[in-house]
Amino acid sequence: MCINTYLRIAVCTILLAGCQQMPLNTHSDVNTAGASSKLVVDSIYQFDIDNWRHMDALLGQIVEKIEMQHVHPVDFNRELTEQWILQLIEDMDGRKWLFTQGEADAIYNEYRTIDIKNDLPLSVLNAVLDQLTEKKRSTYLELITYLSTEIDLHREGFFRFPEQRFLTESSRMAAMKGKVTADLVRRVSLGEPETKARSILKTMYQYQLKKLDEHRVKDRATVLITALLKVIDERIAYFPPHDGFNIGMSLKLVGIGAVLQREHEDIKIVRPVKGGPAERAGIKANDIILEIAEGSGEFKIVTGMSLDDVVRRIRGPEDSLVRLKIKRGSAYFDQDVIRGQVKLQDRAVSYHVEEIDTPVGRRNIAVIKVPTFYSDFQAIQRGDRNARSTRNDVAKVIRLLETKQVAGVILDLRGNGGGSLQQASEVSGLFIGSGNFVQFKSSSGYIDSSRYEGVALYLKPLVVLTNQLTAGTAEIVAAAVKDYNRGVLVGYPTYGMGSVQVLQRLKKGNLKLTAAEYFRVTGENFVKNGLVPDIHFQFCGVNNGVRSEKTAKDISATRYRAMDANWDLVQLRKRHNNRIKQNVDIREMRQKDVVSKKQEEALPLGLGKFKNIPIEKRAGNGHACADVEEGEAIAILRDMIYR
């Protein structure tokens, strides 16, 4: 499958928003970084990403590419500069507890007149980051001193994050100390000795102080560039030089094989990758990594570190040793793990078969989970016919399900952030057959459609399950099923990305640029509301999608032929609503959701406030709706088949 004329090169070599980053654009770099930069860098080997003038030149190149290729015209005027400064303040101090209101106002008034194209804005705005650095330094030093004093862990009341900036420095620091008290109370309530909890928090602040001294020009400039790009279009981004793309698309890496999450200041194992080194070593979900040592080296505390830093410490050469200090519940122990190649099977297509009761007896239905749309580009380039891809893996599952006599399929796209457009188109074709599945509109206004030619592999009843993290090419698949009346879409409104992202090479790094927008075959856009399901779940979850372009317009429909639906959507909704009213699990889930939100808004300042909170709530693990959502999707599929 490929797109015609204007979009042929772009769309056939890009990924839609939500997937991994890839320096795929093969256009040669321009010799200058933009007229505004006052600097010409003729060779990438002369380019120093730790030189402010060079990074300003890089910004000039970014501005030039945006002006030439962004889907919407961008005016780099004073209004944009003002928005940039406000966004920078928000990015630096989103919690509103570092800068007082007067300090934030002073930053805005001093720098809002910068000329993005004719000044050297990154060099100038470095002074703002200097202010932030010194503010953080003085704050962390005072908090370290506070941790060595006597702290009452039995106070009344709660810590709440401020809604408005503090007016005075004294009120700001008082609130910061309240946050430290709340963090200490939380750790002690989970069974950590108070002396150890104090030590961990102190080490965390010392780590933050050290990081302040390690910030290079590249890191600081990236903060400034990112703030500007957010104002222009939340979907575009700058990526400094890195090497992580093929990991995501080939589903292979070398490491310990664990999904990590930063929860409060702790580094938590969300889950070990099935069959990976961590699982073989006995690492379990919800384990907390406290310290890491390379081989026989010294342990280093990682509490409070950024996830990027933790990942860098954990990764290493194949067959090498990494040692972890683990906290599991109230137990502490050391765990050796030998690094090895990890096949990311949790990001590959998987399935399971469920046996359900029906009016005609027990029958099988299947759930096919598609976490992303991937393709092993390196294997394909080698001509490997068995190269891993989403289309090939889904096709294998469908053929296997034929032997199990399944009556219907649920295509689970929850959490699928997108990936390869070609793979998404071909997966749509497995369920629909030939047809146009999506339309594209370029910056010049040119509209084109993608068309898949092929025979459907599965034509039995189909339900597609989505949530607020279904984005990019996953939305295209879900929309095709909905618009062609091929199946019923259930779950939550999708993310609403609606943009074609191309990777443009820069002197250093890459720019993910919005080069075009995509629309449903009906002509409807994705941005305003995402893709709204036929049956909208309301168990839990908040739609966090991109909604910045409230004026997004629809276009005309392209040629497509919807199928005749052999189900009654009104009746399906009615039966769904009746089940929800009677489902005890869902009622309890909604009640817990309310409690969880209240706990997120207010952190207890005393141990007594924790006595009625279950241990899993104290840890902040929350709850999952996945099982209930899948169960209801199965019930809807059963209603479709056996009316």
C-alpha cells in the first residue's frame, strides 16, 4: 500500500504520531541553520550541541523547516514569543512552588519581547534557566537541612499542591517543607524505618543538586526548544541525538526486560517482560528499585532519579551483571540480574480465547491484543520473509483461530499509540478487504486517500475496544471498522491525534514535524473529539487527548462503501446500560475512583490519617479497569452474535 502523488514519499516513509522516533527523512541537510541565527555550520562534524551559538543556529534551522513544511502557517511574532515565555515558566514550574508570583511576572516582562528569528533567543533565555537552577539549589539545600531536624509525623491536616503561585518566599518554603513531611509520612506508613526514609529523601535531594551541575547546554537548549514547539503545535517535538528507534519497531533490546514507572519518587517495576532476564531472576510487578550497582561496583541510590537516568544505569552489554536493591512490601533484598537480549513480546500481537455462555450452549470468542503497529525494518531490508510485523502476526492469529471455531473477535486497541501506517492499513484490510481507509490533507490543501487492495481474512462478528490512549494509526484502524460498519466500536473516545508526523534530520537530532493531517473516509477530523465509540464506557478514565485545535474543520468524504450492519445498535446500548446498572464491580470502581482522586489532591501530614487507607492505596497503585472493560466488550460481542 502506498499513497499517491504528493504524499507518496512522506507517508510511505513515516510513522504517525504516537509511535517511536525515527530519523527516516532522506533529504540532505541544508548548509545554513537559518538566516536568523547569524551562523553558518557547513558540516555536522563542526556542530557542537554544547555551544549556545550553535544551538541557536539549530533553532534557526527548526524555524526554517516549520515555516516551509508545517501543515499550518506559523507567524513567529511577538504574540508567539509571549506564549513561549508563559509556556517556559509552566514547564519549569508547573507545580507553582518554585517561583513566587512576582518572580514569574518579572521573567515574563523581561523576555516577552525577544525576536525569535533575529535575536539569539536560546542564549538570552539561558538566564531564565540560571534563575531556575539557583532557585532549585537553595530549595534543595534548605530541605536537606530540614530533614535533619525533628519532624512531627503525627500532625493533623493534609498537604495540597498550590493552585496559585505563592506571594512570598516564606510561604513557599513552608509549603515545600509540608511536602517533605507528607513524603516522609508516606514512606514510614509503608513500613520503611524513619531513619532509612529520611536517608532516602536526603539522597534524592542530593541527586537533584548534582543533576543541576550536570545540565549541559544541549539539555538546557532542549528545554527551551520544547517549550516553543508546544506553543506552535503540541504534536511536534525536537529529539536530541539518540539511538532508540529500532528497539521499538523490531521489538528487541539488550537489558533486563522490565517496564518501569516513576511513582511519587520511587522507581517501580510495572511488570517484568515475559521470558526476560528480570522475570527469570525473580523480579515481580510492584517491586521497588532502591539502588543499582554495575557488576561488583558500589550501589547507587536511584530514588528520585529520572526514568532516563535509571534506564541508562540498568542497561548494559549482553551477559553483564547488574545488581539491584529491591523493596517488596516490607522486605528488602539484593537481586543479581544478568543482562540479555529481550524480545518485547508484551508489545507484540497476542490473543486469548474465552468460552462464554450463549442461548445455544458454550461457544468460543477471541480477544486479539494489538499494542502497537510495528515492523522489523532491518529484517525487511535484508529480505527476510519471516520478518516480524503487526499484519503478519495478526494474520497468523486469525488462521489459528479458525481451528478453534471462534464465533467472534474483539480487537483490543487500548493503549495503542500508533506506529507504521502501512501496517495499520494492512491490518484494516484483514477485517474489511479492499478500500480507502484514511484521507490526508497537506499544507498546500491537497487531499489524497490511502487505498488497500486485498482480500479480507476474517469476516465474522467484530468488536473494537479503545481508550483515551488509542492514538495515531490505531485510530485509523478503529475509524475504518466504524465507518465501514464492519463492527462495533466500544470503550472510551480515542486520543484525537489526527496528524501525519515526519522526522526531519537536523544538524544534530531530529524534528518531528506535522506535515499533514489525516481524516476519516467520511471526512470527519479526529482532533476535536477523538473517535467516539458506538458504545461509550464510563467506568473510569479521563480523555487526555490533544484538543488544542478547537477550530479543526472536516473535509469532504472520499469514496467508500459501508457494509450492511446485521446488529441493532440501539438494543446493544440498552443491554449495555442495563448491565452497568446491575454491575457491583463497576459501582465499587466508581466509589474507589472518587477516593483515589481525593487522595491525589491531598497528602496526609500525619501517620494517623493513613490508618483507614488500604496498603495498596498508600502505595499509590490505584486500580485497573482493564478486566471490567474487556468483560463488557465480550458481553456486547455476545449480544451481537446471539440477539
